Amino acid sequence: MRTRNAKWLSNSGGFTLVELLISMTVFLIAIGAVFAAAQLATVQRSVVNSRLDQIRSGRIALEYLRRDAINAGLGYHRTGGNAPDDFARGLFAMKYDVDTERDLMTAIMAGNEINTNNRNFTEMTDEVAFVSRDLSFNNGLLVNYTSATASGSSVRINTASGGTANCRQYDVYLFESSSGTTQVIGTATSVPNTSSILLAPGSADPLGLNQAANGTGEALSMLMSSTGGGTIKRVNIVSYGVTPKGVLVRKTYGNKPGSSASEQIETRELVYNVSGFQIRYFMEDGTTVDDPALDNSGRENQIKMNSVVQIQVTITIAGDPTASSSVARSPVSLNEFISTKNLRYESS
């Protein structure tokens, strides 16, 4: 009886070592497949979320740009402010013009295909700048100046007592003569008291807008030839462009009290992975052009910027050719049409 039971037990059902190893191998393969699928889904989700974040950033950038474009020209001189020849080259990295005359800082300034981009080696990107009056200055009230005199190479703007109480170093101002014949944009390099502002040329001016009181020809500040005084307005200057690494940035210029001269140009990064940034300009005569000012080539062409009635902005976010998702592989273009209604009039 004992022998029979032992034989029965030895022949009863169970897993052999080989069967166990095969089962474990199949189980591990299944787990690995599930893990790989989960990891791929996580990666794809991350890629899609990153893409959505880029598109969201692009739409936010368009909103910033829309606001600045609509404000362009508000309270600013209809023609623009006189500035040194080729100032836009140093300030906005725009192209040199062909003459040696003073240039105009118009309410909108165009830089057509001036920036290289390593996200798109076949196409340059544009630059655009906007200027408007800062209505928060002096509680919205105009400041009157009585005269402009020389203080060495600096221009001294003189006001009644207390007239410059709200003025600050490195603020940007538009000085408009009472006669209406002279309007000059400049940087306050110092505010020595409450009745004067100094506009020093050269290295003291971080924006390169001031001309010398003792200069000659086109290098002489036009304020020295104006008489009868005028008004002082603080202005806001902003620009948009794409860095070579494909980052769309918004820059602001001056008006940063307490900051050093080197900090007066402030850069804010808005959108990454940008391969295209193009601006088209719709003109009063019904034409549509890439650059009304023809590379800022002379005052006659710079003034044409004042005839812009609408701009079209296109931001292109590059695709990732290595991505597994078709959404991520394809570039995305965001477009906005913006009316420049404040170029049509000039408020006080």
C-alpha cells in the first residue's frame, strides 16, 4: 500500500521547472510590453502638452503684441520724433539707411528679414517696434518747458519751478516745440533739480537717442534751434523680434527708475522654438507691403510708416521631426490682424 501511494504521488499533476521558467518569461514579456506602452503614452502626452504650452505662449505673445500695436501712436507726434542718424541700427538692430540725415522714430518701425534663425535656415525673421505716450506720467498732465540751453555737450531742458518733479533719470521723452516745427525724442541722463532735465550724448545715454548741444550739422540737437519752449511727454518704446535660438522676445526701453544704464533695455522671453516671425503692413492706399520704410532708407521712406492702417502678424512654431506624434512633427502658424487706429490721430 505504501509503495502504491508513493507512486501515485510521484505521478500527480504540477509545474515542472521548465514550465515555470516559460511562464515567468511570458509574464515578464507581457509586463515589459505594458510598461513600454505606458512609457510611450507618457512621452507622447508630455510632447503634446509641451506643444500646447508653446501654442498657448504664442497666443499670449499675440495679445501683448496686439495691445502694443493698438497703442502705437497714442499721444505721439503724427510725424515722429527726430533722432540721430541710424539710431534704429543700435537700438533695434535694424538695417542702416542710405543717407546721413537725422532719422525719425515713427510710432511703428519695421525691420524686414533682419534676424537669422537656427530653427529655419532658409528664412530670416522680422522685427517691429511701437511707440506711444505714457499717460501715467505726471498724472496724465503735460509738462511745459520754457527753453533748451547748452550745458557743455548736454542739452538742458528748462521748466518752471517744480516742472520736472516727476521726471526721472533714464526716462524717454518727446519734446515738442510750441511752434509745432520741432519734435525730438531723447533720454533724460540726469534730473539735477525740479526745473531742468539734462540730455547728455554718447555713453551717458544708454539708448543712443541724444544729440550734442555743441554738435555741427546733422549731429547738432534740433532742440538748440527751437525757441519759445514746448511740451514734454514721456513715451513707451517696445519691440518684438526672434533671437537666433528661436526665442520670440519683447523688449522695453528706458523708463526704469532705480536701474542702472545697462539695465534700461529689458528683455522678456515669450515663445520658444519659433521658426518664423513675419509682419505685413496694410497701407492707406490699399497696398500690402513687407516694409513700408524700405529698410528705413531715409526720412522720406521712414515717414511712410505713418500710413499703416493694419498689420498682420504671423508666428510659426517649429515642429520636431523626430517626434512620434504627428501633432508635434508639424509646424503651427498663429496669425493676427491688428488695426493701428491710433496712427490716425494725435491726442494731446
